[in-house]
Amino acid sequence: MGIDTKSNKLGDECYLDWHHVTNSVKEHEISLDYLTNRNKWFDMRKRLNLNETIDKVKYEKFKKERDYWKQVHLRIISVVKFFAKHNLALCRSNEKLYLNGNENLLGVI
């Protein structure tokens, strides 16, 4: 049973062709897998140095969405306070958006 040196890769669990390791390293360094992973590592190192990791990006997106909904809630509370101050009903005959008869709360919002 012979060893197929073409199928041996440096990352395999058992690399046996040490006589040709220099050629294997050169082939590995120009392989698509190596170049792709090297580029991913350089990108990750750059993001780590700039403190711009995926978690940070997700957190910034979360904060932006949280702030948006916080503003929406504050506006709704302001409208409800206005209605209460002026003794206005919050709803009328229709509680669906964009239909006639919802002129109060849903109409304003």
C-alpha cells in the first residue's frame, strides 16, 4: 500500500512525506484555502486593533434600534399625556390605522 503524496496536506493529522515538505509548504502557501484564511485573519486582526469586531457592530446596531424604539415610546407617551391634559378620548369607533373614525390616538400616531 503506497502513500499518495498528492493528497497529503500539511493540515492533515498525519503528514508522512517529510522528504518533500519544502515543496508542500510552497504549494500550501499559494493554495486558495491558505490565501482565503490568511486574508480572513488579516481582516480580523485589523478589526481587533480598531475595536470593530462583529460583536461591536451588532451591539451598535442594537443600540441604534433600542434608541429608535425608545423615541417611539416617548412620542406615544407625549400624545397620551396631551390627550389626558385636554380630556380627549384615546379611541373612537375604529381602532385600525388609516381608516376613518380613528382620529384620536391612532390618527395622531
